[in-house]
Amino acid sequence: LKRNLLSLHTNISTPLPPATPSIARVLKMKATKMFTKAAMVVAVALPHAGAELQRTLSQEQEQRELMHFTVEFEECLGKHLEECQAIIEQEVLDNPSIFDNRSSLNFDVMEVRSSTASQDYYLVGLRTNAEETHVDGILGDGMIFYPWDWCNEVDDCYTVGPWDCDIGTPLTVEQCCNHIKTSVPNPDVNGNSIDCYVDPPVGSASNPIDYGRVCIHVNSENIVVHPPRNE
């Protein structure tokens, strides 16, 4: 497996961990030592500000020494959950510097709804923005999708959605859900009415970034359906 850096600040003085043939693809690296170099330039230009800036630099250097990587484990795709977990555990052991010198990662395993056989099939996921103030949709354009037909009777099924929850002004979760429920007023063949659940993105207050966590999406047979990521 090949490790690719997709984004990297070129003026970082801290060396990158050595690339190895086994490491999974690195998606992004957060390194905030750019501030340090910029501040040094200012200190030279404004000598009278040097003492204060030096104190700030020392604090910044202590707090920002660590670089964080988001790693995507593409080799897990299509494999059984246990095999995927073993792959990830071995990557952490082989490349601890990529994972903030952790010896292990926490697995957050989520089963992806695959059909209307799921108990919560009648719920529409509403992906919010990071601030969780309005609905963004998975594509960031306010569009909300439902993956299955809606069946009033066994032989009376039809497509519902997509719904536009950004009509000039992004709708709140409540407004968007009301819009969806108004468009599908009848209960289905099982007596369930369409409804919604909130899906905050990674990085929001309800779902903060955690580089010690790996999110693994599996189907009903515990087969990995999306490349896991530590985020």
C-alpha cells in the first residue's frame, strides 16, 4: 500500500514520518507551525515586539508540536470486520508516528442501512452543517435523499425525494423535516410515517474529530462498505 500526502504545508520544519510500503493512504495533515515562522518574521521587522512574540512563540511551540494525520484504510474495503480491524491494528503497530504514537485505535463500528428491512427504514437522514444550525445535505448543497421507494401498499410504491432544504436560506432540521413530511403525508404499508433523524458531520459539536477513533461502516453481514478513516 502506498501513502500519499494530499495536502501539506511546505514551510513546516518538523520532518514527516518516513513513508513505508505498508501504510494506508494519508488524506490530510494538520500542522500549525506556520504561525511560528510568520511570527519570527514580524519579530525581525518590529524589534520592539520581539519579547512579547518570543513568549508567544514558546507557548505555540509547546502546544503545536504534534501533527495530526487522517488515514484512510482502503485495503479494508470489501473485507470482513474482523479482518479489517486486524489490518488497522497492524498499521498502528508498524507506524506509530502516523497515529500520534498511539499503540491502538478505538473502533466505532456502524451498520449501514441496506434495505427497508432495517427497523428505522422510514427515517430520512438530515446531514447538518458543522455548527448544527441548518441542514447541509451530504453534498453540501442542501439536497436530501431517501434511498428506497415509499409503499402505501405492497403494489403501490413510488419514489420520494430528493428534497431541497436550501431554498435561498438553509432550513433548520425542524423546517427541513416538516418539508419532507408534508410531501409524504400517508403512512406506508407497515403503518409508519416518514420522519427524520439528525446526522451531524465529523467535526461538529455532537461528533467532534477524534484521531484515536476509526469509523468503520459495515453491512448486515459485517462486510466493510466504505474505507475506514480515523477522524
